[in-house]
Amino acid sequence: MVFYKCAMLAALACLCLPVMAGLAPTRNEFSLRDRWIAEHFGPAKALPFSFAYGDKSSRDLLGKWHFSRTVRKLDSTRAQTTLTYADPATGLQLKCVIVNYLDFPTVEWTLHFTNTGKSDTSILSDILALDTRLTRSASGEFVLHRIKGDSCTPDSYQPLDETLRPNTSKHIAPAGGRPTSGAFPYFNIERPGGGVIAVVSWAGQWSASFERDNNNGLHITAGQELTHFKLHPGESARSPMIVMQFYEGSTVRAYNTWRRWMRAHNMPKGAKPFCSTCIGAFFPGLMCSEADAEQFCRKYLSQGLKVDYWWTDAGWYPCDPAIGWPQTGTWEPDPKRYPKGVRALSDYVHKRGMKHVLWFEPERVHPDTWLAEEHPKWIHGGKNGGLLRLDDPDCLRWAIEHFDALITEQGIDLYRQDFNIDPLSYWRAGEPADSQGITENHHITAYFAYWDELRRRHPGMLIDSCASGGRRNDLETLRRAVPLLRSDYQCEPVGNQAHTYGLSFWLPYYGTGVYHDSLYNHHSSLAPAYGICADIRKPDIDYAMLRRTKDDWRAVADLMLGDYYPLTAWSLDKDKWIGFQFDRPDLGRGAVQLFRREQSKDESVVVKLCGLDSKAVYSLSDRCSDFKATFTGRELMQGGLPVRIPNAPGDALIIYTRDGKSAIPPTGDSR
């Protein structure tokens, strides 16, 4: 069997996994994955993808094409198999690159098409990177679990649970070409006894469909939304990456296996919790200066608020005051506000033990800027501005060299890339009938090539994946970057509590910023990457509260990377409680956050914790009150934890530690 060796390695890896609170993948979960692989990556008729070539389906064609297979071990936990199909008539080559994880019941694949012939290919169309069918037992139904994408609203990341009844269908796609704008391409398909997580990773306009038949089957398809193009000699195109992870038991178990896989195999190296501050938002159009930044920095340090990263946001380049920071396209420090370049500010914060974040937005070009005037052919929109043509080889080379030089010369430690433009209309404008979707396809490939080269030249440098907040967090982007701003919606606590609740199912690492001066508001926005944004020019800043919230963040930040358990229902209602638990069984510690909202009449609640050792003893302490207690794991999971919050709004931030270890870490900067 093709994958026999990989399956045996997976079984051996399973035996070596640490057993943490019963969440380690089981033998049967690996077996489910391996059986699925054997059934779908064996004979061509069972392949879990499809496309049309000319007027024929790949189901009818691939069995007639030349075929080869290569297998190699990538590292101790991953094996790669490449299936190659070549059309002897036209020279079209398809490579299906499959990665099998030996420590998780997970498999992924990506399709790569190349014209190796001397003439244009026939039309490639309807490329579905995922085209497969799941079955269920007759005793239960399929349920699709997912969350909304970001839309800068309080209900961004709202959990959605939809029963897929017989003869129904569900079609899902983002808005405007940014992959997590309004929709989120991460799906948990539950069926009786377990299910499958299926993820569509595409940094552009994807679509997915779930079609339930009238028997026991569910047909799932997904891919780039529009593909109808030919390839010129030597030209290539690729599909979205598809990931499938198999599970038994509850959906909560599935999400935590996913979070562990994200942490083990996807989060960029060096993506540790950190605290930052961004002062740009307090100046007109975010256009602060070196002098402004140094003034803020001195005040922060004098008040005991040293951060890990100093964050310089938009507007450090030349901008017309009447336009402000959106005037992107002249990528040099503004000589008036940064007469010694941004490097002077970088040196200033480096000497004080901090790193420097700098904001960029290379893909959006405003008119009357250097790019629009000097290189209009590099822009969808020409001199009128628009979307940078990263797919143009000359443009891509310029972008790599220019932004690499800025990062080096200006002393930047974290490259923050924003994307405040819907690219889809630019990609599709004017595409001929035989080239639909190819512009988008090449842009996505170039976008990843751009980041990959920056990362190669700057080993260890983190990249931020901002896109009007959290609208570009497909999986392949998150393998290269961290989402420091999960949403531009940062203005009130209820929505931010709800954001943490929903997004934590899928992402162990994300960030946000807080602009409010209250403990409740700051606790509502705690995240692994946490931004304190206080305007020092205001006379009534409560610096003692900011120091306390920073200490509270330090206490919980590492715990938020662990397993996640919702403790209440998701809600935006102001008369409700909402809460969740983060657990680190490897550390024997965890955190419980509960919020009593402003109109809630209930002073107390009992919540049942999850993932604990039933026989162990846990010490608990609330950082918001004088509550301290000791419980067994069994008591916390079966009887529940009673929590009282006398004031509304109010919250509890409870840290628990197993077997008598310190329940509350030391305050202050411990790192």
C-alpha cells in the first residue's frame, strides 16, 4: 500500500505522545486518517480533488496520464508524498503534494499545475482542491461547526452550529477577496461518534459547499472560487492547501487537538506572548513623530510600564496632512517627522530593552505617491492607485529588495503588514475569458514568496498578518505570521469577550489592543499578544490600574496558548455571563475568566471546569477579589466551581495550580 510505511511511523509516533488530560491522539484516530488516505490517494478514481481540463473531468483523465510517486521524510514528525500526473498530449503536469503528520491524525495536500509543453494548455477550470464525500451512521446527523470571519463588529468570530439535514446545502465564501473577511475557512464537521476538521487555506477568494444527500452522505467541495484559465508554456498555478484532521469523541476534544497541532506545526518560531504599545492612534491620522514617540516612551517607563515591543503604526512615511496615513506608496521615512529616519526611534527603544514594530502596507497604492508616479504599470489602477501587482516579477523583485533594505536600515524587529483593500475586483477586472482567476492565483503565490524571502533574510523576525484587523488569517498566512490585531473592533468590552470566546476554538495565538481605563475593559481584551494603548496627554490616566492589568496579563498569557474550554454559552446580551477556561496540563496550571455583564441580575454562577486530573488537588486564587480555595479535580469537573461577582459589570480572573505550586506568579516584569 502506498502509505503503509507512513501509517506504521504514525502508529509508532502515537505511542510516544505525552498523555495530557486524555487529549493525546488515539490509535483509532490515526487509523481513521490512514484508512482515509489509503482510500483517497490510491486509485485515481478516489482522489479527493477534481478539475476540468478542456471538456473532460479529471476523474476520466488522470487514469490515462503518466503517473509517478515519490515519498520522503521531511523530519521526525512529517512525511511527504508527491503524486505526479503528466498529460502526454499537451504537457500539462499536475503534482499533488501530500504531507502526512506522524504525531497528529492530520493530512494536508496542495495541487500544483505546470505547463511543460511548448503551446498553451487547454482551459483548466473548476479546480476543486477538496472534492470528497463523508458518510455517517444512520443514528445521527452531520453538524457543521464554524465561526464567522472578521467584519469589525461585536459578532465577529461568532460560533455557528448548523445541522445539515437531508437534501440541504450550504455555500460559504468570504467578501472581497480577503480570506477571513466575513467568513472563516475552518470547519468542524461532526458526525455520530466523532468527525473531521477540514480547512481551506487560500489567501484570496475561496468558496466551500456542503451538500447533504437524502441518504447517509455529505459531499464537500472547496477551492479558489473562480478558475477558468489556460497556462502558457512554463507557466504554473496552484490550488488552496487543504487540511483534514480526524477525531473521535466531542468537538471540544477536536478543537484542542487542532490547537495543539497549530502550536506544534504552524505557529512561527518565536511566537511567544508579548506586551506592546501603539501610540499612533492618538495622533491625527496616526501620523505621530519621533518626538511624540520618545515623549510617550519616557512616560511609560517612568510609570513602570516597560513593554516588550514599541509599536509604530501607519503614517511614518510622507503623507499629505489632508489625506493622512492612507496615502501609501512612498516607502521612505518622512524627513519632517523622522529627520534621522525611523532608525533613531529604533535605537532609542533598543537601548531601553524593547523591540520595535513598524507598520507597512505594500499592496495598497495611493495616487500621487512614488509608486503611482514612477511605476504605474505595477499597479492595478495605474496612476490612479489601486492594488500592487506583486505577480509582476520586476515588481516583486523591487518589493523584496526595497522593504528588506528598510527593515535592515531602520532597525525593525517585527514587520507589520496591513491590507486595507478588497483585492477581488482588481484581480478580476479585464481578465479575458481564458484567464479568469489566474491573476489572483499568481498574486497569492507572489505574496507568499515575498514573505518567505523576507523571513529568509531576517531569521527569527516575526511578521504581523493584519488586514483591516483579522481579515487575512488563512492557515498558510499564519504559518508565516502572527495576527497581532484580531479585529479593528476594539472599542467595547462585550464584543471583545465574545471575540476571545469564538476565535479561541481555532487559533491559540492572536492579539488585540485596549484603549480603555478600567480593569474590566482590560480583562475583556486579554490575549497572548496584548497591547496597552494609553494616551499620556490625558491628565486622568490610571497608571496603577495599567500596571496591575499588565501583571494580570503576565499571569495568564502563557496559559492562553494551552487547551481551551468554553464555560458558558456565547452571547452578546448585556444581561448574561460569559466565560472560558485555558488549561496547560504540561504546566499543571490554568486560568478561568468569567464576566458578569452590566445588566446581569445574577451575582453568582457555578461552572464545571474541564481537562483536569480528577485525583489531583488544585489551589485557586482570583486576581480580582480575595477568593482563594482548594478543590480536587473531580470536584471542579463534576460539582463545579462556584464564582460570585457582586458588582455588574465585573469579572473574575482565577488562576489554578495543581498540587500546591504557586497559584499566582510574581508580579512585575518576570521575563
